[in-house]
Amino acid sequence: MISTLPALPVESQPIAIQEFIRRFQLCLPPQPSRQARGRRQAAVLIPIICREQPTLLLTRRSDRLRKHAGQVAFPGGAADAGDASLIYTALREAQEEVAIPPSSVQVLGQLTAVDSSSGFQVTPIVGLLPVDVPLHPCEDEVAELFEIPLQEAFNLSRYHSLDIERAGHHHRVYLSWYQQQFVWGMTAGIIRQLAKQVAG
């Protein structure tokens, strides 16, 4: 049974996490925000590790995967018919891909759904993880785990836009780098979306 941690008192969190929670909760997007074009539902977990200087946990997908091989991503995937909610989907997928125990995640809320290039409507779920959470990537799906300091990830000047045409439609994608990692597409767009939300 998947469940989440009860909300911890804000005062017990590192100062940087307290500020993030305050800004995030002040600016929660209205739900539902819009009707996305994707017909199938999916969800990703945006895992924020509650270090003194918080970090964003990301994966690099296995090169053996059929879709989006080698790309930087959040843990997540398609909703199953038996999933109780998209929060459940995100936590289930994070457990399958990275072995994050769902009971270790303090869910703060969700961002506006985005359309993926593969036809999914993807809902990002924001969750806090304790610093001692066990992480064990599934070798079939995840080649590498890495963390980006939240302060770095939320620096909007890191993101460069690229306009492309796909199937007769105009799309704007965002590109960014952190050390040797290339972050782009939907993942970069979601990070930028969260950064803009909490910057207000």
C-alpha cells in the first residue's frame, strides 16, 4: 500500500527548505489549469532532498531503453488502470526505478500538466525526501543518479530556448547543462516551470 509521510512541521526543516515550501505553497497553480493535448495520463516525481543546501534528484535513463534512451529525467511513467491517483503513479514509478520508499516522500503538491512528445499528459508531483533515503537505481531503466543543488537548478539564466517544428506544430524546448549532464526537453521545462513558480 502506497502512502506518504504526514507533513512535517516547517520549522523542523532546513532554512532553505522552509523558504521553498513557503514559496511553493503560496503559488500553487489552479487545478485544473488547462486541457492538455495528450490523451494518456502519466506522472513524474520531482524529488527534492532536504539537505542544508537542498538538491534536486534526477536520473539518466539507461541507453538500452527503447524510448528516450540516455536522457536525463525525473522518475515516473504512465498511469496504470489500478492507480488510485497520479500521486500514486509518481510514487509507484519512483519506487520501481529508484527504490524510493513511498512512505519516505512528503508530497507538497503538483504542477500544471505538460504534454510529452510521445503523446502523454504528464503531471509533475513535488515531493520532499529525507537526506538518508535509500536510493537503488533499477539497472534496466536507470544508468545513473545525480543531484543538482536547488539554487543552481532554479537559476533561470541556465535555460536556453530552442524552437522546433514537429508534425506541423511549433514547439519551444529548453536546454541546460550541469557539470557533464545535459538536461533538456520536458525535464528542463518542468524544472524551469517550478523555478518560475517559486520565484514569484
